[in-house]
Amino acid sequence: MLFVIVLTTLTMVVEVVAGLMYGSMALLADGLHMASHAVALGISFAAYIYVRARAHDRRFSFGTGKVNSMAGFASALLLAVFAFGMAWESVDRFFNPTQIAFNQAIVVAVAGLIVNGVSMVILARGHDHSHHAAHGHHHDHGDHNLKSAYLHVLADALTSILAIGALLSGKFLGLGWMDPLMGIFGAILIARWAVQLIMQSGGVLLDRQVPEMEDTVREALERDGGDRIADLHIWEIGPNIRAAALSIVTHDPKPPEYYKELLPPSAGIVHSTVEVHRCRE
């Protein structure tokens, strides 16, 4: 994450300086837009530092995993703001076209795309590693914070690709309107990513229930016919990481540990509270 932040910041400085030197608003705008991504990546990095420092803080009931989701949520909001600004500027350029220094803009856009490609590879490798390192398990827990950082870099790469296509069309075909059109298309796609991440990370922050897992848990715990689940709650405490609270009514009570071992691994339950009551009828 730190390496990607440094790489993004250096590229941002180059684009801003080049934009001022060549009088290219396109390069200057792209540099400033990379600055917004650098800020978002900084939020992700700060979250990792905090999570690591507080990993064993007992004040966090289920660990510090939600800090990553909170950082991902904030970063997704920034991504949505960026998409709105991109769409607004693109619409404005339809009615107020600007002069573009095509040669310089194309060179810097290609360089930006290469930087984004390298950053995506680095973050993708970190995502693969987190599958095996997180919590000492081998489940795909995911990471909203890392996903938000990846989406910011992906959005940057998409912007560069669209910009290159638009710049080439404008330079060789005289299709100046391709630049704002590509901007609007990119803004719609980025907004969609942002909304998806907001929904995913927001669900974790709000302890969203997971009703689709209730049938799986009931089937696993009620299979012998003598046990019945009287009350069941399953909720998200992280990406694909869940907690559960349940009450068992049975003629033949067993220790809570017995029922915890019956919980299916596919439910992703890493913390459970089990009450066992003897049926009096």
C-alpha cells in the first residue's frame, strides 16, 4: 500500500508540473484527480496502521476488522464524489470545449496507465496474500479497505484508457467530442463500483443480518430431530466474516461447544454465542 501511495504521488506531481508547463488542462485535471486517489490511498494506509496497533485491544468486541470496512466506506464515498466531478466536468466540456495539447497529453496518459498497471498488480498480490494470512484461516475473508484502494487504482487506469482513446480520436479523426463522452461513460462505471462498495462495507458497519445463512445453520443443528433452534441471529462483522447468537431447545441438552462444532464452515461464523434450554413439554 505504501509503495502504491508513493508511486501515485510521484505520478501526480509529474502530471501537474507537465500540465502547467505545456498549458494542458487535461494533464492538470488528471494530476489533480490522481491527488484525490492519493488521499484515498492514504486513508487506507492509515487504517492498516491503526488496525495493526490495536489488534489486541480488548475494547473491540470482535477485533479491529471493522476499521478496514470503515476506511473502505469512506474511500468509496470519495470515489463516488470523484465520479460525480468527472461527469460534471465532462458535461461542461460538451458545451465549452477546451484546447488540448494532444501529443503531451497522450504521452503522460500512457505513462499514467503504466503506473496504474503496476499498482494494480501490487495490490492484487496483496489481496491474494490476505486470503491466507488474515486471522490465520484459509477462507476468502476479503478486505473492504484493500478493495477500495484497488478500485481507486482501477478507476485511474480506466480513466487513462478512456483518455488515450479520446485523445487519439481527437488527434487523428478530429472527434473532439469523444473526450467528454468517454468521461461520462467512465463516471457511470466508477459510480457503480462506488455504490457496490458502499453497500458491502456499510452492511458490515451496520451489523447487517445474513438471512440466507439461517437455513444452512438450522439444517446443520436440527438434523438429529430432537433439537430445535428457538432464536437465531447471524450478522456481518467483516467481509464474509460473521457472528451468531442462537438458542437451542431440546429434550437432551448438550454443552454449547457441541452445537458450536456443528456450525457449518460455509456460514463463515467466527464467533458464536449458544444458549441451551431443556424442553419441559
